[in-house]
Amino acid sequence: MHQKGWALQKYNVMYTFKKTEPKDVIYKADFRLDYKDSKEKQQEYIDIYEMCGWKNVTSFAKWNYFCKEVDEENELPDIYSDKETKIQKLVELIQFVAIMFVTLIPVLYLCFLGVSESGLYKGMVGLLVFIYSYAFINLFRKLKQLKKEIF
């Protein structure tokens, strides 16, 4: 989008863009479990990325969005410099998704025991289970691939 002159400004369930000069910019999202740290720790976290040339664009829930201009001579920049950090971040994300899925177990239990006769409700719950399953499978595949590259 930035190459077409639209820069990410904010994310809060919906993406908000502002018109700007077209540039070759890459955006990366960082998941952080301990997001609600003190303001000092949060600022320190953002400062680390800014020292590496990343600009903090916005934050939402446990996600922080950063951007960086792409150098013509370099390949696309990555927010993590080593594979061990990528593995650690994937493990944190898998743990978070697992916790969220566990909180849905009572809803699944009530839904499929017939408390709700609504087909729409059961369909929505089924879709949610599918989405979580899809996320788990893809996260585990990525984790396995990264571990294979290291070992």
C-alpha cells in the first residue's frame, strides 16, 4: 500500500491509512505477550526497534506494528535478526492462541450438547474452531521449519 502512496496510520480492528508520498516500505508486526508492561518498559521496547531503524507505527492488543524503508542494495529487512528469536516469538504466539482456544471450551461444550438449537450459532462456533485449528497448524509448521533450519 505504501508503494501506492498509502501509509498505515493506525490499526484498531480496521486498518486506517493516510495519503502520502509513494515509497518502498515494509511493515512488520511483532507479537508481545507482556504488552501491558510499565510505560518505561514499553518505551524501552520501542526504542530498541527504533535504534535498528524501525519506526513504530501503531499498537493494538498484543501486536506492535513497525515499518522501515527498503534499501535498494539490501534484501527485505526482517524485524528479527536471528532464528532463535523467531522461534521464541512463535512459541509465545502458539501459547497465546492455545490459551484463547481453552477459554472457548465451555462455549463448545454448551454448543454441541444442544443448549443452543440454532444452526447459525453452531456454524459460527464451527467456523471459529476451524480458524483456530488452521492457525495452530500453520504456526506449528512454521515452528518446525525454523527448528529444522537451525538443527
